[in-house]
Amino acid sequence: MQPYFYSVSEFIAMGDHGVYVWSCWAITVGIMFVFIWYSRRQRQALIKQLTIQQARQAQRSSKVNKSSAL
């Protein structure tokens, strides 16, 4: 059994298809990182919105409780 590539430079060149192959890899990995970053950002924004919403709801319920006690 013989190796397909005999050196690192042959592996990177991929038989003159290296530019296409490595650019596809780079684009794919880049898009995956963008999706991860975007998902984390959206999650943080959602958590912040829910925290604000809970605080407002707690304020409303405390106001209703105080007004009904009077």
C-alpha cells in the first residue's frame, strides 16, 4: 500500500485542486462558526428579554397585591 500524498505540499496542492478543496473547507468551517456565534448571541438576547419580562411581571403583580390590600 502506497501513500497517496508523499509530502505535505502535495497534500495541500491536492493534485492542483487544493485551492478549491481548501476554500470549501474554509467556507464551511467559517459558516459553522458564524452559526455558533449567532446562536449564542440570540440565546443571550432571549435570556435578557425573559429576565426583563419576569421583572416587569413581578412589579405588576406586586402593584396589584398592594392595591387590593388597600
